[in-house]
Amino acid sequence: ERRPQAFARRWPDIYALSLAVYCTSWTFFGTVTQAARYGWPLPPTFIGTILLYIFGFGLLMRLVRLVRESNSTSVADFVASRLGQDGWLAAAVTFVAVLGIVPYIALQLKAVAMSFSLLVRDDAVQVPAWQDSALYVALAMGAFAMLFGTRSASAAEHNRGLILAMAFEALLKLGAMLALGMFAFGLPTAPSAIELLRPQAGDLSGFAPLVLLGMLAMFTLPHQFHVGAVECRDERHVLRARWLFPLYLLLIAIPILPLARAGDALLGAQNVPSDLYVLALPLSQGREGLALLAFLGGLSAGTGMVIVSTVTLSLMIGNHWLTPLWLRGVWAPRRVDRTRPDQPDLRGAVLVQRRIGILAIVLLAWGYSRLIAGNDALADVGALSFSALAALAPALGFALWRPQTPPRAVLLGIASAVVLWVWLLLVPVLVEARGLETQ
């Protein structure tokens, strides 16, 4: 950030790699569970994303162009600015973003805590709050996000350092996953290339919805919208991402099915959760160094997502929840005269708002991770989060193609989608978690 022209020639590649913040701890742990359940050689959410970048290239270019023209800093800002500058609509989009991303952050915390317990051979039972490693992971991630994501009060300023860090993190987790793939292909239980390409007889009932969620995720995930649209400095960078990002997804997905097959063959009788195959397999073969590399890859994947999403959500919460209350409500400063040049500097207050938002988000996510501690399937938590954020897809569609749509109609649509999601998906998960807790 001190050298604005640093890596200028390589920035299209850096931008494309930073999109890999999409590959979170779910990629390392949850997608292996999907492959073990259904025999899918490629995660369906990856298929949806790859199809979007291949066939929906014009849509991505249009989104980047409109975000730059409207000077939007978040998905809530973009929807509201295109649909009548409606503050209530921006607040509603922020609410859905928080509702959907908190379970996803909880997934990252839960994955890191589970993998750390296995790595140190500790018993991963429910422990008191002050002994929960996920709490300290959440606080460390939140502190990093506060230190390096809230240094400037200007929301329109590009976070070059953060994007470069995400690109480096993408290379780290790709290297860890490819090393795991080489290890898995060397095991006697590994499938051949022909077997990987041969269609499986697994259950395909949930395949198509997950493909659709993978397409929508590039728009509806707040951190993905931020990296892909807000941080895109040049539309031509999307040209590089059109082939480099799908290639990245293919490479990081290659080891998933071999790991699932090998885990079922070698660890299935030991009741090892499939979410932990990426660590349990190297440990079972005496490869502690590879297990440590896998842990670092999963930790890196989760950390990158948590930092970007908390920074993005804190910006949305500050702009569309706290600032309107602060300027117009009971928190409004009584002595601010906007006509005077010597009015108070509000930059410090803005940064405090964002830091409070980051802390609140990570603590909410940690609380949710403890609530679902009885559910060992990380893949289910990821699908729950993706489906919640999909409620924003119609609003984004209207913002892209029908900006004359009344904001109240979009608000009604968002509210209806959220009610359906809570009743059909969230309530059953919470009831199941409550039942497991009482057993």
C-alpha cells in the first residue's frame, strides 16, 4: 500500500487469484464430505461458478462497470444506489447479508477448531466457553481485521494490501491441496483417472440447487461481491479472471474425490468424520508434516474469508445501520454544524463503528458455532448460508436490469424470501442441534 505502483503489471493475475477467497474451509473439509456422500468428482458449487465465468462473462463485466459508475462500496450500497437511493432497502440487504454470513463464518471457526483438536490429538467434545479454541481463533481473526481492514475511513479507497494478501493466501491453500492430492493418488485405494471421469451412481437430488447456488454466490456473498466487483480496478482484469479463476477451481478440486475415497476405505471403520479426512489420512500414514500443511491450508482458507467478510459487513453495518441512527436519531451529535468549516472530524467515530461491527460479527459467529456443535457436517452449514444469501439475487437482478423497480416491491420480495428460508431451513437445523444437545 505504500507503493501504489507495486505489482502493477501483475495486478490482473493478483485480482484473479484474490477471487479464490471463495475457496474457504468448506473447500478443505465440507466438499470432501459432499464427495464422500454422493461421489461427485467436482463440487457442484464450483461447477456453477465455472459456468458463470464461462457463459456469464458479459454479466460480470456489466456488474463491475455499474459498481464503478455508482461508486458503490458493498452489495447493499449497490442495490440501494440503483433502486431509488432507498435507505431502508440498504438496511434490509445488510440484514440478510449478516443473517447469511454468520453461519458461514461459524463454519470457518468450527472447521479450524475441529482440525486443531485432531492435529493435537485432543478430544473435540463440547467445552466451557472460556476453553473453546474457536473463541480465541475468532478474536484473533477479528483483531487482524480491525488492524488491517479499518485503517482508513474512506470506504471508496481500494484495499490493495488486503487483495494482495488474499492472492498469496490463494497460492498457499492451492499448494496444500495439491500436496494432499499427490499423497491421496499414491494410496492403494486411490481411484484412477478413468474412474474419476466415469459417472457415479450417487444421489443427484441436491446437485442442481447447489450448482445454482454456486452461480449466485459470486454476487450474493458479501466478501465475494467486494473482491470481485468493488476491488476490481479495471474491467479488463475480468478478462484474465475469466480463464484463470475457473482453472484455479479445477486444480483445487482435483484431490477432493480421491481424498473422500481413500478416507472411506481407510478410516470409515474408525468413525472418523469425513470433514476431517484431509487431516486424518496423513496422520494415519505417519505423515505429520503433510497434516500440518493441510491444517495451515485450511486455516489460511478460513482466515481469508473471515477477514474480508467481517471488513465488508462492518462497512455495511456502519453505513446503513449505525450511521443513520447516529446522524438522525438519539445518537446524533448536538454540536455539529455542517455549514461551518471547523466541524468535528468524524473519521475516528466511523472507524470505531466498523471495529465494533467486526467484533459483534465474530462473536455472533462463535455463538452460532457452539449452537451447532452437535452437527458434524460442515457441508450442511455451508449450504444453509449460501441459500440464505441467495435471497438477495432478485434484488441484484432488479438493480442490474430494472433500476426503475419500486424499492418497496424489492423489500417485500426480500422479506418473503427470508421468512421462507427461516421456516424451511434454519428452524429445522436449530431444532436438530437442540435435540442433539439434550441427548
